[in-house]
Amino acid sequence: MTQLSRSLILGVSVLAIAGCGPDDLASPGTGGDVIINNPAPTPTPSPTSSTGTVTAANGCPTIADPAGLTDEGTITGPEGTWRVCAVPLRFTASTTLRQVPGLLYRLPGQVNVGSDGGPAADASDGFSDTNVTLTIEPGVIVFATGASFLNVNRGNFIQANGTATRPIIFTSRDNVLGLNGADSSGQWGGIVISGRAPVTDCFEPAATPGTVNCERQVEGAANPAFFGGATTTGTNGSLTFVQIRYSGFVLSGDNELQSLTTGGAQPGTVFANIQSVNSSDDGVEFFGGYANVKRLIVAGAEDDSLDTDTGVKANMQFVLAAQRASAGDAIIEADSSNGLNDQTPRQNTRIANATFIHRRNNDQVVRLRGGTDYGLYNTLIWDASSTGTPCIRMDDAQTIRPANAGLDDVGPPVFQSVALDCRTDFRSGSNSGATVAQAEAIFDAGTGNNKSYTNTLVNGYLNGANENGFAPIFNVTTLGSFFEAANYIGAVSSANDWTRGWTCDSAAVSFGNNTGSCTRIPVFS
């Protein structure tokens, strides 16, 4: 796509969203564009009473970006009084956000890391990389309101790496003020990472899917954010030990951002130890490209916990997704049913060692459709809803057909050592492309699957005797070098509780021995 064709987009007010399906909320980036305006800067709230111990930092530190930080005074919440430093709307130079006691960083709108370098790494597309890296130190807390979000543009990078004792926290102003409760959500945008890896469902209909000419658009402001290309190497950076709280601001109708969105992310991008809390849309959503994720927690998402789409190649291990009883659609939604099902690359998502806790009375826990390739390994699916929700639903004949290398199709979904703790195990799709009998036969074709399982989870998330002693266990190392050996089903073994230290406790799932309640802000010295 050329600069000229993009400039034409800016002259048109576009708000055309193709939904994920007739009974699902639409997700931004799927079959349409969302163009929004940056919100006006949020006034600093009047101080409130405080019994906390935080003392505001004396001022904002100097950063490498020429625009610098804007000192917005102080904000007071239950933990004490904080200095507020607004970041630039666009980082034009590699910059580090330091952890300073008594200091919070604020996103004042659509905050861009660098400028879009286009779908290719060279100037053949008319763009040049700005090569800006945003580095965020352990213990940094960033907050925002409304439609504000962080967007890492193509050809630029993020290095947001917390530690087990000092996670990085992205959250809302209401969280800082101590106003949030168990069901708070949708108070700011989220994090978007845009890369150059192949995608489908191209923005320009004449473009060939999976090529450098196939791009898609995510939410933007004056300059819409694009992702996609033909790059199958490289990285967009790293996010580790990160909490993303109360995100998913409603842009228009049912169109929302979510905690973490990737578009065409490149395979070297690192995602590990990430917690999404009360996103008003999906917990995480991966559009095309690659998503290699370890130790992921999605707590209380109000749409799907894990949404994968438009040709993503995803590997995930140690995944805990838990709903609130009052909110949530499916735990898994894989792809959309539309006329573009057979575009390539075809989605292929593989998840090992997952615990899915479904509490909302609705249509299904896991929905596989649109010709997606999908695999679940060493996983526990528990329907804890009050009336009973079917565990697995499959839609579309393309989803269950035999493998076809010419269509980049590895065949029907795969289940190995998967335990179902559900009153109803299977349901058919609404379009009768896959029946209950077909879905059950596909499940039964795997080794070690159990349709009559009773979980023994401890404290609502931790493996008990049945999970730790489950047999047979599928050897996930045969799937590739990303996966590590684990001799149990479920996400968190009693011998290795990786949730400790860096997480927070919510209505969906509580861990203890961590940063405390998600409704409060931790204080790092």
C-alpha cells in the first residue's frame, strides 16, 4: 500500500465493522476499520483523602525523547499522593521510562512508539523505519483513561520487562483513585503491537493474502495504525511480567479495544508472564502473524478470553483463563466465519497446559470455526456455570475437513490429554457444518482425553491430585522447541506455582502472595 492510498483513507470518516458472528461482539481489526480522535487531556482530579504512604516524586525525570514528559501535578488515592508525568503522543527517539518512587506515567491519547515503517523493512514501500524502542523499567505504573492506548508501530519496538517482584502495571485512572470494584472494566484502551508478519483479510480487497501488499488496520486517530507484511523473522520486542488492568474502552457500539492486541507480530516477539484483568472486550486478541506466549492469565474478560484470527500462527503454554460469573462469552474463539475462510496463511493455534474456568451461562466454552486449525494438549476445561454450558462447539465444514497442504490446512482440531468437566460436552454449530457427533468423534480420536472428569483444583486455580496425577500425559515437546515438558494437565502445578509474586487478585481468580488486590495500586520503593 502506498502513502497516497493511505492519505485517501484520512479523507473519509470510516466506521465499518464486520462482526465476529451473529451472536458475538465485534472485535476491532476484524473486517473493518475504526478511526477515532484522541481525547482531550484529562484534568487532574481533585485530591481525595488518603491514608497511604506514597509521597509524590519531586518532578518528572528527563527522558531521551525531545518532547519530554509533561508534569501534570499530583493525583491522590488510597496509597497516597503520586506525581503524574504524561508521556509524548509519539515517541520519536528511543526512550526509557524509569521507575521512580511516587511517580506514575500517563498516556494522554493514542500514544505511538515511532512512526509506521510500512509493510517492508526497506524503503521499497515508500516508508522508512524510525527504529524507536520504548523501554519500561520493572515496577513502572502507567495509567490512562477513555480511548487512550499504547500503539507500537511497525519498525519500532517495546521492551517492557518487569520482574517477579516488580511487575509493570498498565491500568486506569479510576484504579489509581481507588474507585474500582469487582466488576470495573473498560476504563482505557490497551496495548497494541503492530508487526510485519503475514495476515489475511486484507484491507485492500485486491491484495493477495499473506504478501507484503496485504495489510490490515487497527484502531487509530489522525494516522490510522496498520499491520501486516510478508516478514517471517524478527521481533517487535518483549513483554514480560506485565499486568494490564481494566482495559477495553468502547470506541463505538460493540467495538472495543482489549488488554493486548497484536497484529502481524513477528515470531521473535516475547510474551511471558502476562495478566489481563477485567477487559471489557477480549482478554487478548492475536490477528495474523505469530504469537508465542508462556504463562498467560486472563481474568474476568467480558467477551472471549483468547481470540485468534486472520491467519495467526500461535503457540501458548501455561494458560489460565477464568471468567467472572457476571461476564464473559467463550474462553476460546478461533477465527470468524466469513467468505475469506480459505485465505492463507491459515490460523494454527496450539495451546498446552491450560486451565479454562467458565462461569457464565451462555453458548459454549470453546468455539472453533472459520476453517481454523487448532490443538489443545494437557488441558482442563471446567464449566462452572450455574445451568451448564457446553464445553466444545465446532462450526463450518472447513474446520473439520481432512488436511490439505495446498490450503495450509493441517486437518481437524486436535485434542490430546484433554479433560472435560462439563455437564454437556459438545454442541453443534448454528450452520450445521459440524455436528455434535462429528465434534465428539474428533475429540475421541485423541489419546488420553477424558469426558467424565472431576477437577480437584485448589484455591480455584492450582492443580490438585487429579490434575497432577492425570495419565496419560501428551509429550508436548514433540510439537516443537517452544514447548517444555510438563507431566500434568492444567496451567499451574502445585510444585511450580508461577503465579506468585507478580500477579494481582480479582473476582475471577485470586492467588495470594503477590501485589495484592487488583483494585489497589502496589507501592514499589
